[in-house]
Amino acid sequence: MSMRQILISATLWILLAAMNNATASGPIGSPVLERPTAERESSSTPGSGKKSFPDLKGVDLNGNDVSLSDYRGKRLVLVFYRPDDSNTHPIVDAAAQIADLRHEHGFEILGVSIGTRNELARAFAVAHNLDFSIIDDASGDLSRYMRLKRPAALTVIDGERHVLVSQTGFAKQASDLSAHVEGLIREALRLPRPSAIKTAMQLEAPLAADFEAELLGGGRFKLSEARGKPVALVFFLHNCSYCRAALTTLKEAQSAAPEDRRATLIGIETSGQVSIISSSLKDSKLDFFPVIVDSDWALRTKFGVFGDVPVIVMIDAEGRIVYRTKPGWYASRDPAIVTSWMARLTGLPVPMMLPAHGFSGSDLCGACHATEYTTWQLTSHASAYDTLVKHGATEKAECVKCHVVGFDRPGGFSIGKRTRLEPSDFEDVGCESCHGRGGPHQSPDLAKRSDYEPVCRTCHDSKHSLGFEYSGFLPKISHRGLAALSQDELQTQIAARDTRHVLPTHADFVGSDSCRTCHSAEFETWQASPHAQSMASLASKKETRNPKCQRCHTTGFGRPGGFPEKAGSGAHEDVARVGCESCHGPGGDHVGENAARVGTIVSLTDKCDSCAIQKVCGSCHDEANDPDFAFDIEAHIERQRHGTTQPAVLRKDVENQATAIPSPAH
């Protein structure tokens, strides 16, 4: 297949995806995330009806061959732009804004420079700080076959080459197009929004951004002037059946409340079809609220609504956002959630709307248990599923089971029964992971337990959670404990949450030579590896006395028996390298005539590579020093694998086995 044919194939596929999405949610030119609602599940099961994006190939601006297969299954942002057309610059600038997050979140960016000579395209890339690969499409064939109103397009695909989002044309310019496109990419890749970074680590709900806008039919609305009364903003399309279902639920919630307690409901319509919005709502008997037409994307950009609608943002009387719905509408989920949160917003009793069968999801729990819901969002549990997304493990049952609620149980999360891109209430380790289905209402025996250690250890076991200690872990997820912290204490607690303590710390280091007697084969393999010559790489850079470098190029840096801080390499040869104890922990309690062998050292042969070994390796192979390591971990481990599947202490050829066999160390 020629380059021209490949590009044509890719283009037609993008257009087809965009047109299919447009049928469901809006015209081409509006952002569409391919996240089907529950009503569409029966015809959109995993793997069915989903074509893989073609293996786009080309030559980059430096003359090197480029192919999608080069990205090893990572999620990919494809950005098509024309350097000599300023209207397309905000699109590529948006990609550049999130480029620094590539390694941390496991995705890549590929640009396509259309219709400009190579030297001008390269100058543009330098001027806009584009440090990702860019295909040279000087002929402009791709732009012509895409039939773009403007030479610009954005497509995000997952590791299996399924389209997560596709936008072409950008016919409806946002008030800040770069921010709009950046938000679109962030939502597709599950990246944090910039505003979320600032507010995620606090207990108090964030203030809603103020705005003033003209109402359809006359008059103006200013959010700050509505203080003292709750407000619900609903982003919707007038001709969207799912939006109409959401509006119907809001109408019922409003009518159930006394008139003096009702929230101010403001609709923000996203199609821009001013002439027919009012009649469309009237025909549907949903003309019960004032409407703002967001033709210039100003409000969608301000509130981060970049994907499917409806999205409902609930703002309390103090002007703080207490809840926002997930994009889209699910008949089996959203009416109960919206009704419950609207009751809480207006100070009315929250109705009991837990499903009789199946799990409820943390959002529904949060309507009644506000403090617990807020503190849960500050824990690693609340983003547990993102770890799977970053590492392409969302289809691996062994991994998924501990990152979701109710895995493969009736009414819980199931890989096989969900659509591939469905936003699920059961992603992440939620309320019901610890408190049981329906919490104290439906699992009273589980919820009354004061000791949750057995529940925690169903996932935090020796294979998947290296270094887990219940007593040290509990304060990091305790609702009561987190709620009692000051802002400074909370920041310290959350910073400590991400600190890696994965290997034992109580024993002294003894050096790799002490391991040789019992582990001769392993020792010989290790001795020939780069780890054993780690100090030599520092010598070539004249950094052998740099403590920041010594930390990862020596064994037991600054610890008893380990490599002394600020020392040179000559006098400490055995620990002046990445030795056995760098990966298996200090051997002071493991060696010696009467030492207990089992439980005094960390054996890695029975550990999960992704969960446990990655933490050990990742303490040095981190984002700053080896950003691609996490996504090639299996290949890295295989290259240096030297152990056996059975600990040496249990093999018949090892003498002096201890009579006491304690539990394996974590």
C-alpha cells in the first residue's frame, strides 16, 4: 500500500468515526467522546463493531520513518495542523501543553504538518516547542481528503488503536480554542485538569468560576448575584434524547421541593441553534428554565465541559461546586444520583435510592455521606483505575479486580459486560469495596467492623502490594482522620501517601558478596549485568561523588552497612554498585549461622511485576531518570531475570535451614 493510500484510508476512517459520533451527539466540529450510554450497550460490546485505526506511516521532519507501531501500544494523540495557518496553531499548542505529561501518564503525541515546506515546518516546530514526532505532509493530501473546513483535526486512540475522541474541522471556534482542545485531550486520556490540580488536595469544595451571560429571550444572568441560593447549571443539546431525560429528572426534582427551597436552574445549550432552541424545548414540555446559548464555548471552557452532554454542575449557596455529573446520561444510574444530589443541594432529606440488586457506586453514597465522600476523593483509592489505564491493563482480570468495585459480581464491574469506553461508577476502589454492597444499609455486618484489615488484605497481599502495613496505611484512607487535618497537615499526609517504602528498613546491609554462597548462579548472572557496573556509568560523567546520583547507583545509600553518604567508590567496592540488596532488601537478618531464612529477605519471584516489582525498580527508574521504564517493565525484568521460582532456602541443596519459618515479609 502506498503512502497516499494509507493516508486516504486513515482519513476516511477518521471521518467515518467523526460522522458516526456526530449522529449520536452533535455535528462534526463539536467534540465527541465515544462513550456510549447504557441504552447503547447491547449493540456495542467490547471488540464488536470497533475497527482498529490503520497503521499510519510516514516520514518525519528529519527524514526518519514513523509508524503507529513505533508507540508500542501506548495511547496516542494525533494532531493535524498547517504551520502557515494561524487558525490551526491553538490546536497544536494544546498538544504541546500536555506534552510533559506523556511519560507520567503513558501516552504519546504524533503531529502531522500539512502543506508547508519542510524548512518552514521545522522552524514552526522549534518556535512552538514541539518535541514530539511530526509527519511531513507537505503535499497536503491528507487535508484535502479529510474535506476540512480548516486544515486541522484531532484524534485520540487507545493502545489497541480504538478511537477515544475524534474532532475535525473546528468549525465552531471556542473562545479559547487552545484551552478547549487541551480539555478535550485531557478528558479522553483521563488527565487531571489544571484547575483540578489546584483543588484536589483540599477538603473544601472549590468555588465556581463567576460569569455573566445573556439569556435566550432577554435578560442576563450573573452567577455571583445568585449567591445565597443554590444553582444548578445543566449543559445540554436541545435535540438530544439523553439531555431531555436529564431535564425531565431535574424538572421532577424541582417540583418535589417547596418553591422557596428550589435551586436556580440555568441551562447552557451547546448547539448554538438559537432560532429553534425555544420551540424545541416547548415541544418537549421542558421550557421551565432560562437558557444561555454557549455559541463561543466560553462557558464550556470555563467549566471544563469538553465531551458528551448532559453535564450538570451543582453549586451551593456559597458559590462552591459540590457535585458535577459524569458526561452523558445512563437511565439505570443517573436519575437516582441527580435526584439525591439535588435534594442535598437544596437542604431536603435525601431519599434512599440504592438499587435493590447490584452495587450503588460512590457518587450515590456521597449524596448522604458528604464528608466520607470528600475524604475518599483525596485518597489513592479514588484514582486506582487510572493506574490500569496508564499501563494498558484495563482488560487484565487479575489487575482489574482490585481496582474496581464488585468485580464480576452481580451488578458490579465486569470487563465482559461493559462497553469498552463506558465511564463506570464502579471504576476505582470505592465506598463499597470496603463497606460492602450498599454500605451499612445492605451489608450491615461488614460495615460495623472496626478492623478492616482482612478486607484490605484481599487486595493488599504479598504478591500485589509490596511493603503493605495496615497500621501505617490506615491513616492515609481514614475518613475521620483526614477530615480532622488542617490544610497543611493534609498536604503532608497526601505527600507521604506517595512515598515509596517497599523494602524492609530494620536490618543492616551486608553487601552482595555475602549472598554468593547460597545463590551462586544468581550471583554470576547479576555480576554480568549493568547493575553490577552501575558506578562506572557515573564515572564516565564524573558524578561518582554526587549524592543524588549515588542514591540509585549504590546499595543501601546512607543506611547501616550500606554505601556511606558523600563517600568515594574506592573503599566501599561491594556496595558501590546496584547489588542484591537493592532489590531484595537488607540481608542483615538473613545471613548468619542461626538466621531465619524465610521472612527475612524479599523474594521477588512470587510477586506481580506490575504491582510489586515495578515499585522496587521504580524507586530509581522513575520519571526523572527513566521515564519509559514503567511501560517496558516486562522487557526490562526479563533481561536481568536470574532467580528461580522457588526460594533458595527451600531447595534441598541449601544447608543450615532455619527451623523457624515465619510468615513471608511484605
